[in-house]
Amino acid sequence: MEMPPPNAAILARKAELLKRLQQVLPDDALISDEAETRAYECDALTAYKCPPMLAVLPRSTQEVSDVLRICHDMNVPVVPRGAGTSLAGGALPTADCVILGVARMNEVLETDYANRIIRVQTGRTNLSVSGAVEEEDFFYAPDPSSQLACAIAGNIAMNSGGAHCLKYGVTTNNLLGVTMVMMDGTVVEIGGAHLDAGGLDLLGVICGSEGQLGVVTEATLRILRKPEGARPVLIAFDSNEVAGACVSDIIKAGVLPVAIEFMDRPCIEACEAFAKAGYPMCEALLIIEVEGAEAEIAHQLGLIVEIAQQHSPVELREAGDADEAARIWLGRKSAFGAMGQINDYMCLDGTIPVSALPQVLRRIEEMSADFGLKVANVFHAGDGNMHPLILFDANKPGDLERCEAFGAEILKLCVEVGGCLTGEHGVGIEKRDLMLHQYEAADIEAQVRVKDVFDPKWLLNPAKVFPLSSTESRRTVCLAAE
């Protein structure tokens, strides 16, 4: 969906803003040419596009502070951007905004193995954090599927997880402190290189706030010792419901694998054609990985296999060596790229109680028939973080709208069975109007008041997270008071 071009007022404001920004930033940190700003017109939710007024690429906390102070003075909205991998439109610009990208802020600032921490600039990619400490046999646990590209800034904004979050938790469980710049340019330090900071848990408010409260420029992260070993097992079933029931029984038994991943037939077929990992052609596939000492691995896998056998799997394959383990994971790691090879799709992100997996999978299948759109399911089954991929034709009139309506019904279902609208992708623009399905008006108002405290002018990441009916009038009033 293309947005209209900027009007004369925006162009005049752009000229004034550019002049002021040139006083605090080097020329190569400013992107003002209309053709070049189109590189920032959307994130990974490509159905919606709008070139920003300007884009800036600072290299330090001080430069971020200078940019925000100027934008605050001129009442210019700012959209923070990590690597642009958001699937919920979290970094979608508006025509009158400045995109503030942190991609050039990618340095390791401190590594402390004795206290198991690393401090980095937040433009650093997720995978490269582990890369910085792997020679000392440490790693950073959160591992989103986009970890090769996604930035720590975005991980913090969306509280990202990944395949191994079942055992190690998501970003909030591995984040110790941040340096954050407020919209008026004030720099604050929250948390630090220790387990718990005194006072209010502002770090818990910041992580997952989707760029609504400030721009995080530096992060202190927990790093962990690599386990002695790890081994996955692949289990194939003849129905989605049976696979879901197996996951529920494993969790109920008190077994804690490092990961439980789910793939259904459409996803299996696409991944096998793309990656040729040697997957069996079945209705549903689980990849379950355990780790630890050899005796611990053997014990856990024994319990998992025993539970799985009660559900009559059509195939059960345990990795015998590192090569077999890599092949088991190959298809799952290739899933989103594989699906993109064959169809346009929208990737959803909802979370449900693990016990509701069979019910939800059955209902999604029924809704797929009702809407006339196919669905491929691939998700983190261990913690109930679902990622249904709704297939549609972007060139067919009405298909996108039908896809969005289908997606909304899936997310409503997640809430109705006791889950929530998002596990790790965030709300962005995709789910903002569904927030009233999960929260009462009073709950939304309480969240909005937190935003009032951190960003009184409502300039940070506008038109995201909160229903427009709850926020646009507030922003208008704030700006009119200037």
C-alpha cells in the first residue's frame, strides 16, 4: 500500500531540519534524497510503505541525543530503526518523520567473562554478539530466526525470543541494563552489570516498549557458558493435533528441552524443496533439542521418546552426530525463506497456553477453509509462541485484505484461549487495533499514561502499538499546546 508523496509544508520543514542536523552530524550520516530514503520506506511487513522525510545514521549516543533534541524542539516525529526486520510494521515511517537508524552503532564496548556480561552498541546484530564471545566458549541465548540480520536494538524493542527461549528465556531475561536517550535528548542509564537494580523496574518497562519511550543506544547483556553438548530429535506425526498433544504432554511431564519447534505439512514440503534436509513427508513435525552432559542428554531424550511413542509417531529420528543434527535444524532455520520462494505470505505472532495447541491448530485449519487461504504453521511450540504463515497473492485484488482479516481472527483466538496478541514480533501497526480485544479501555489508558511520562509530546514512533482511537487525539492536543 503506497502512501501519498510529501506536501509543500513537509518539504519546507525538511529543509529547515536538514540545516539544523548538518550542524551536529557528518554529511554521510544524513540521507535526504527522496530516492535514497525509499530504502527506509518499510520494514519486513512490506504491505505498507511510506518514505520518511529524512533518515539519519548516527554513530554514538551523543549524536543520537543531538538528533532527538533538535527533532523535539521542532516537533518532528522520530521512528527508531534497528535492522528493519520487524514483521509487525514496528519501523514503518510517516511522511513527516525522521528515521533514526542505529545500524552504524555496532561496537562491542566491554566484555566481562568473570561476571558473564557483554556491553554493546545496539546496532550490533544478534548473532554477532555470540560471535564476539564464542572463542571463550560463551554465547548469547536469545536467537530469533532473523538473528543473522536483526539488531539488538530491535530485539529489545520487541522483547524477541527464538527457538531456545523455552530454556533460556527471551530478551528481557537476558538484558541487564541499557543506555537510553529520551525524546528531548536526555541520556539515562537504567539497570547495569548486576542482577537487579534498585527502585522501580524501569528496565522491564523499556524492554518490549517498541520504541515508544526512548532510543536504546547501548545494552548490557547476559552471556552464558556453552553447554557440554546438544542433540536434537525429529518426530513425525500424521496430524497437527497429535503433534500438539505430544508437546503438551512433554511440558506437563516436567521435561525442559532447550527447544521444541513445530512444522506442518505445507511448511515441511516447502522446506524440503528448498533446503533438502531429508525431512519425512508427514502432517506435522517436531524438532526437540536437549543439551547438557552426555548422561543428561540421554536421560532427557529417553523421557521424550517414551512420551512421543504414546502418540504413535510415523517416524522418530535421533541425531547421531553433528552433521545429522545440523540437517535436522537446516529445514527449520530455512522455513521463512523457503515459504517466500513459493508464495506471498503474512507471518503472524500470537502466544497461547501449550495445553491449547491441539484446539487452536484445529480451529486454524477450519478458518483456513472458511477464508479460502492456505496456512503453513511453524512456531516455537514449547512456549506456545505461534507463527502461522497465511499464504496469499499480493497481485490479486482483495487477497491482502482477506489475509489480514484471517490473521485478526487467529490472533483473537489466541486471546480467547488465554494467550496474547504477540510473543516476540510486537504490536506495531499490525495489531494496534486488536489491542482492545485483549485489554479494557482502562488498561489501554494506563499504558498510554506511561507513554505520557517518557514522551509527553508523543513524537516517538507515532501511530504504533496503541489503537489510533486512543492516541491520535492525545498527540494532536500535545502538539497544539506548543
